[in-house]
Amino acid sequence: MIIIKQEKTKNEKVKKDLLNPQNDYVFKRIFGHQGNESIAKSFISAVLNQNITDVVLESDSCLPKDMLDDKVGILDIKVKIDNHINCDVEMQVVDKKNIEKRILFYCSKMYAQSITAGTDYIHLEKSIAILISNYELESLKEIKKYVSKWNLREEDYKNVILTDDIEIVIIELPKFKKYMNDTALADWVKFIINPKVIDMNNEDVKKAKKVLNEISQDEHARRLAELREKYIMDQKATEAAGYDKGYENGIATNKIETAKKLKAKGVDINIIHETTGLSIDEINKL
């Protein structure tokens, strides 16, 4: 048997693996790039569970041309919905402390900036912040669903809303498998978690996958996605190191406090040494 090995021509390209939509640079290229308005409209409509007539995506000016300076912290997507609602969409991949306060701050700031000084408050525009998180928020551990919606309600009369002008939606991707449901939003979440397996009946998700395919085969886009991934990994490593250092410092402080108390009670220095692990010299200096 003769096997003929077919050599690749110079123009033939090897197809590269799909990039991860959870990479916030890739996410923005799919949902926030001008020209992808139909994708953004379908996704946001599914998140809010309401019909949307029109969306306008803010220009990509906040996205550096090359992003070689990978110190950019947030790549969010700003959207105007039906000409009167401001929406900010963010993919969060690093477990930030006080993320709840930050998203409330951004939403409130967006709300305040919807009018100019001297304009009547009646012209304030509704503001919505959508956070997609690839980790579970500690503050939401009791919420038994993957998407939660928040606004201003009366404490005792839960059905009474003071105003719906401020709305926050949080999607926790790790909860999806446990609490998944058959909705339009579920189709999008499946795509974000694993773009290789999508519902081929959802035309908008198919469009998003086509865009992802194009981005994934683009060398420049892959380079920027890799830089962003490196930045994210560095952030996680820095935070982990900070936690470990804080944990170590906390243990050291507890040892010193325990030694001080035992020393004040006249406990033998050798017993204090054995109990706390501090050296005799360290205990004598307390």
C-alpha cells in the first residue's frame, strides 16, 4: 500500500482552538464590538427577560489598540437600550473583594451621570448593571439559582418597589449546572461556559459562535486574549499571595497575643514557648 502524504500549501492555515468567551477581552469582542448589536440585544433581552427594540453599543475607545499594557482592569460593555436605559455588562473572572459594593457604585454612578447639572430629576434614566461571574459570590451562597436580580424594595412589603431605576443582575456561572433551566438565557450561558456545544436552534447564539470562530482564527486577537489571560492569572496569583500573607500575619499576631497573656499570668517561659512556638528570645522581648 502506498500512502501519499499531502503537504499543506503556504496559504493553508491550521484551524486554531476556540478562545474562551469567559476571557473578558474575548467576551467584549463578541458582545460589545460595534457591528454585533444583534448579538448584544439578544443576550441582554434574555438576561432581563424582556423584549428590546434597539441597542446602541458604546464605541470601543476604552479598549486600547494593542492592549500590550496589560494593566487594564475592567473591560466592561456600555449599552444604551431603547434610547432611555443605560446598561453596563461585565464579565468578572477574578474574585474581587467587595464586588457587590463596586457594582452598586458603578450602577449608581451611571444613574447619576444620565443627566447634566441643573436638569430635573425626572429625566434620570434607568440604569442596569449586569455582572457575569465565573465564581460564586460568598454573599449569595444562599441563593439557589444562577441568576439573581436586585432593586430597591421595602423591607416588610417585598412586592413594593420604591423604584426600578436601579437594577443589578448577577449571573453566577458555577451555579448553572445545578440550577439550569430551559430558557433563552440558558442557551447563552451554555455558550459562555462551553462554546463548542451550543443549541443550533438559537440563531443569535449561532451568530455569536461565528464571531468567536473569527476572533479565534485572528492572530492579533489571539495575542490580545493571551495577554489578557496572563494579566488575569497574575491578578489571581497576587490576590492568593496576599491572602496567604495575611493569613500568616494573623497567625503570628495570635501567637504574640497568646504569649503576652500567658506571660502576664506568670506562666513559665518554657511552657509559653511550647504552647505558641515563639522562641525564648521573642517571648522575653514581649
